[in-house]
Amino acid sequence: MPRLETVHEEETRLAPPSAGTLGEAARLLAEGRLVAFPTETVYGLGADARNALAVARLYEAKGRPRFNPLIVHVASRGEAEELAAFDARASRLADMFWPGPLTLVLPRREPSPIAELATAGLATVALRVPASTVAGALLVEFGGPVAAPSANPSGALSPTRAEHVREGLFGKVALILDGGPCEAGIESTIVGFARGEPRLLRPGALPRAAIEAAIGPLGAAGGGISAPGQLESHYAPRAPLRLGARDVRPGEALLAFGHEVPEGAALTLNLSDHGDLVDAAASLFGHLRALDAAVAAGRARSIAVMPIPEDGLGEAINDRLARAAAPRS
Ligand code: AMP
Ligand code: MG
């Protein structure tokens, strides 16, 4: 079967939104490719949120050193409710501010069609219905959830014009829909409900006062979190992890990488038998979860993880593995 190259050079076309280019953008997303589009906050770099490989390409294109969970954009409140559980206050915020620059972090409904890589393995999902007409038209045309962080290389300023996207991501994004400058120019406000109480996870284009007028005071993101919007909790396997393993010890399940795999594991899952880091990122959370379940079921005692190179997405994969292997606090 011919494989789509995991990382391929794109031609990067820039086009104004029209029935033709919106249809093309939706087709590209369905193929697992990346499309940049304007929202009322900043330009987003979109991938099909259900396609783990597309989401891995997205992290690769941004050069992100970590798998931060992404905001999943949907066309309607109805689609959002299929993906997450809304309590009374979340419903009220959605009633009042969607479509608009407000992201809600809510418990994910299971089973979820959203790739685990898009939510960084968390049990929550960040959802937004954007107000921009171009974003809305693209989401309707595509008919599914689109994971979209800001369309800039990691660490660079958020893009508010199509030109900024082209400068930052040339060769990495298939199509940039040029809808002119973004209205707000700053990111969406993020409110999380993961621990029951609403919290302001990131200040943004919708003022805190408007949210507090609707549902009362918001808690802070909490506990010394340096980057706003950072995780409320981490997905971590319960099974002990041994990193950098070149052999297998008795009772271990193996998370392998590449084609030279040591024998003797109770169970082996390979992140990428041809040593591709984008493929490995796409399968990371699913494989970790499956091996963790095998340990929980008594099929193995612990998990050994083969060395992963530090280049490209390897840095983010190793960051995640190191945190999964760290002692629980
Ligand atoms: P970006 O899309 O790059 O503008 O940033 C998305 C922000 O949303 C990041 O700061 C994430 O940490 C935050 N976020 C997304 N999903 C979740 C989630 N499930 N729990 C907590 N924060 C989230
Ligand atoms: Mg960003």
C-alpha cells in the first residue's frame, strides 16, 4: 500500500476563501494534511482531530518540544456536546459566548473519536466554536473536529495575517486560507471545568469580567503553573517505565522503536518499525495505554521503552516518556 510520506514538503498555496478553496481545504484535511485558516483570534494551523498521524504532523510542523493538548474546533454546539460533557455553567457559557473567542476544557465523552495525541492523553478536551465566518464555513464543509493551535512555529509570535503564516510555515502547510487580518489578534480565553469549579486557564480575547458576570468568580489556574493554559493533570501510565532499554528483563512489556527489537518481552508494541518519529508520535499514547492495560491485567510487570532519538518529534516523545516514568507526586 503506498504510504503518504509522514513529513513531506508542501507547496504552500495561499488563497482567498471561496466555495472552491473551502472545498479543497476540507479535502486536504480529510487526507490528513494541514490547512491554515483565519479565526477571530489568530490564524490556526488545522488538522483532522480524529487522525493521529495528521495531529503528529501538526506538532512536527510547529516544531513543538512538547505535546501540549490542542484546542479542537467544531462548527456547532451540537458537535461539541457529542465530544464532551457540559455541566450547567459550561452550558451557560456556551449559550452566551459561542460562537466566539472562548475555549472550554471539559470532560471528554468516551469512547472519543478525538485522537489521544490531540488531547495529550488527557481525559478532558478543549473545545471552541469560532465566530469567524471563514473558520465556520471550513468546519461546516469539513464536517468534523479540527485541532488547531496558532499557525506559527513554536516560540514565535501568533500570526494575525495570512502572510505571517506563510513566513513561518512555508513548505509545511498545504493551503493557507487568506481571510485578511484577524479581528481580535489575541488567543481565546480558556476556562476549565475539570475539577468541578470553573477556572481561568488562560486569559484571552473574551474578558474575565464577562465570564464572571455570567457564572460567578473563576478560580485561578492554580498551583504554580507557569504557562497559562497548562495542564490541569497529566496522563501517566500506572505501570513502572524503564527508559532507554536495549534489552528486555523478565516480566517486561516492550515499547519498541525501529526494526532491531530485542526478544523476550511479554508483549511488544512498536512505535514505528521503520524508525519514523512522526509515526511514533501518532501511536505513542495508544501504545502506552495498551501496555499499561496489559500490566494492569497481569500480563506483564512493567514496561521497558527503547531509546528514541532526540531529533524532530523525538524531543516531545522523550519529554512525555520522561514524565510518564517520573515517580508520582
Ligand atoms: P494553543 O492552541 O497553542 O493556542 O494553546 C492551547 C492551550 O489550551 C494550551 O495552553 C493548552 O495547555 C490548553 N489546553 C488545551 N487542552 C487542554 C486540556 N485538556 N486541559 C488543559 N489545558 C488545555
Ligand atoms: Mg500558540
